[in-house]
Amino acid sequence: MGLTYRDSGVDIDKGNSFVKKIIPAVSATFSKRVLTGIGGFGALYSASFPEMQEPVLVSGTDGVGTKLKIAQMMGVHNTIGIDAVAMCVNDILTAGAQPLFFLDYLACGKLNEEVHVEVVRGIAEGCRIAGCSLIGGETAEHPGIMQDDDYDIAGFAVGVVDRKDIITGESIEPGDVIIGLPSSGIHSNGYSLVRKLFFDIKKYSVETHIHELGSSLGAALLTPTRIYCKSVLACLESGIKIKGLVHITGGGFYENIPRILPDNTAVRINTKSYEMPPVFRVIQREGSIDDREMYTTFNMGIGMMAFIGKADVARAIEKLSASGEKPVAIGEVIAFHKEKVIIE
């Protein structure tokens, strides 16, 4: 018998077996709008939105970055998929969009059914939390490019919002209040710095117990990214006007907040207004990192910011609290300043 695809490092039979094993987790996320099952060349999704005057689709794509290395070091693979979903759906949420569906791309050196089924189950769990359907994906073996036990994931989310309800930040004005929604930890940004600090410089392991964290270092670093879709959308559906939303990802406060601010405005953030998760204090102390670098690299305990007029602040906090968040007024919009973001 001549050379086969399996001889080159790609096992079609194992791939087919893998697909069968993920069907229950994936199909459990399907809404009535999903028109196809798993295995087709393209996924079909009903795009009828009679409740909207002018539906606009909002899309986003992202990955998990080097946080994947923590999952691999820990041998824990059932939560990293939540991060992949979170990074995408939190982005499209900033336009006021309801996530509709998600697709994933899983690349690996060699398919490991046990590991990669857990990864997809995590993606499905992220979709459940976000309220969207995992309608398709791709798993690709890359022998010769990736090591056998390496894998990477990327995600693609599509949501919808009525054109009249799109959140743009255009109406933000001095006097508006910034409500912060706490993060669950580092989320999925800054892990190249984190890994260099803890594992290269400090020579810690993922099993190292750090008293301030109340857990092993690995467990703290692997905490999944919080998904804000249901709570923020519930706030919007109650009639509360949110003028702007900021997802605090790579670039932290200094890079992300200005993306939605009108030219004639700036913001002042009171860092004493909320309790910062201890992981950030540990990182700053262990690495002797200055404040500016911390607030440019990490979310510093705030994963999403909502800009709201003073008259709506009390109602917004009440609604967000009822939806499971712990909202805090962390700052305000001010008139133009040479520094768009002032952190005190």
C-alpha cells in the first residue's frame, strides 16, 4: 500500500470520530433559527428579524492568545473556549448587538480527541452564557507547522442590532457617568507579560500557591473571561439609554476608552471606587511594573464600561445588579483635556 494522508500526520478517521463526539455539546446551543446540523459545507441561519425596523449585522473575530499556554501547562482545556467566545461577543456587544451565532477555528499539530473535545465543550459553554448558537467550525491538523500537542483557537461572532439602537458613543458628553462592570480576572490579554514574569523571571510553576490569590497561580491565571451580553442587553431592553460601551481588552484603559469618546471629551477614572482583584497587585509587585504600564496592558478589574447620563445611573445600576453584575460608578466624562484618560 502506498503513502497515505495518515502517514503525513493527518488522520481523517480520527477527525470524523472527533466530530461525532462534539455533536451533543454543539447542538445543545442551537436556537430555532439554526437551519442546518453539523457536517455541511456551510451553516444556515434564519435572518428574519420582524421585530426590528432596520436590522444591522455586527461581526467580530478574535482569539485567546498565549493564555492557551496556561491551559496546556495546567492540562485543563474545558474553559479556554469560554475565553474565545467572550473576546468576540463582548466586542460586538459594544454596538448594542445581540449575539446570534458563533463559529470556531481550531488548529492543532495532531488531533487529540480527549483534549480537543474539551476545548469545543468550553466553546459551547461560552455560547450558552452569551445566548448564541455554535453553528459551525473547522478543525485543522498542521503537522510540520505545529508541535503535536500544540493547538490554537480563533472565533467569529455575528450579532444583530436595530439601526436606530446602535451604540456609537456620539452622544457622550461631559457629566456622563462611567459604570464599571467587574472583570473575573486578567481575562485574555497581557499573558505574554504574565508568562515572562511568573515562569521565565520568577521561575514559578502553575502549581505555585500564592496566598493573596487564594489558589494556585495556574488556577488564577486560567479563570475564564466574563461574558457581559445578557446583563447589558437586559439593561438596554428595559429602556435605559447607554451612550457608549467599552470592552477593556488589549490596550487597557488608555487605549480602549478613547475609541468611543467624542473629540471634545475626556474621562476621569477613580481607581479607589472599586476593588481591584488581587492578581493585578501581585503582577505589579512581582514585576515592579509602573501604573501606566499596568493600565495600558490589563483590564485592572473592569471588563466593560458603560457610559450613562446622570439621570439614568441609579436605574442602570439596579438593573445590572439584578442581572448578576456588581456595577460601580468608577468615573465621569469631562471636557476636553490633553490626556483623554485621567486615572487617579
